[in-house]
Amino acid sequence: MAVLLAACSGPAAPPEAPAPAVPELRWHERNVERSEGDCDTSGGRCCTVNYRFPEIDEAPGEALRRELEGTIDAMILGGDDGERMGETPEAAADAFVEAFRDVLQEAPQVPGGWADERVVEIVHLDPTWVSLRFSHYEFTGGAHPNTFVQLRTLRLSDGVAPSLDDLLVPGGRSRLDGVAEGRFREVRGLSADEDLEAAGFTFFEGDRFALNDNFAVVDDGLLFHYNPYEIAPYVMGPTELFLSWQDLAGIVRPDVHPDVGVDAS
């Protein structure tokens, strides 16, 4: 019976290859908050600050740690004029509240409030890449708030941020632009031959679609983000494009992610 069972069982299946280990990267979330004024009344003169970001506890290399910490620091403390808002997140929050107090003292009857919300998240981590998403909402009066999203991917081995072309096979850019334009038109509800400028996207150079460099490697592909005023007026809002690894087969280098696959064409 034992001989018969052995003959029927066939050769043993080879063991599955272990999944690549993700280098050790640990962080905890910090939250800096401030509140000033009448924040309990609708339309009250109120100022709120909320900065939420990861603080790195452990990284697989010093180069990556320095780049991550520098990137997060610039996202949280960078001002619109290129100057730092403060030496620490707490100092930046206090400075924003102090500016609100100055305005409130000069014009106490003017309605409205102020807000500064900055959130940095680690949105992807694999054996090769770590990706950050920075979301910024700011309102200091006026017709509308300002919103901004920045995406950033760093290589774990050395902390270097790759350019888009660094991820592509030779000659892949033209194919990528074609795939991305198709997805852009799908997201924005445009036909294949609809004029971009006539549809409201007036800031594409030469009325031709172009990818920007605001992108990140994420779990299932590449994510791109266009901010308000980048390709269209504020009223058009932001545009986010997602291209899956299947979409990118034969365009992105196979070593970028194990799910890229091979283009059969």
C-alpha cells in the first residue's frame, strides 16, 4: 500500500520562494495642533492648525533616514515663499496663530477664519521603495482655500528620488504618455479627440497632454496628481491619475516592481 501511494503521489512540488523582505523602517505619528478664537460658532473668527506627520524611529540606512527626515521637514515647514515657517512644527504653528491674532486685532469685525492643515503619510513601502503623500489645506480669507498635494518616492537603498524616466524602459516615455492621456480623458470624461483647451484644461503647453513629475510608486501601480492651477483654473479642481502595473507592462522596467509583468506585444 505504501508503494502504491508513493507511485500515485507524483514528485513533490518545489517549495515556494519566500517573499522579498522589506527593510526595517519604523516610524510613529506626531500631531501638532493649535486652536484660537471662536471655533464653536459657525462663521466665528477661528484659527486652527493641524500638522500630522511621521517621525522616523528606525531606517535601513543613514542616507534614507536623512532624506526622509529632510523631505518631511520641508513638507511641514515649507512656506509658499520658499522660506521656512519655523524651526520646529510647534514654532510654525505658533507663528500661524500669531499672524491670525494680528489680523484679528486690526480688523475684528471681518468674518471668517483661518486654517492650516498639513498631513504627511507614508502611503507605500516595499523592498525597493518608500512613498510619501503630502496634503496641504490653507485658508486665510479670500474667495477659496488653497489646496496642494505632493507625491514623493525614495529608493530604500540610498534615499534617492527617481525621476519618471528612471523607471521606464528605453523608449517607454512615448508609450507611457499615450496610456496616461487615455486614462486622463477617461477620468475627466473627455472623448479621444476632444480639444483639451476647449474642455477647460488651458494650461497644457501647446494644448498637448503631458505627464508631470508629481508621482509616486504605490501598491498597485503609479499615481500622478495635478494640483489646481497646474493644468486648469481652480474651478476645475485637481486631477489624479492611477496607472496599474498591468497598464505599465513593457513600459516600466521589470525591476521597479514584481507585478509589472512583461508586455506580450
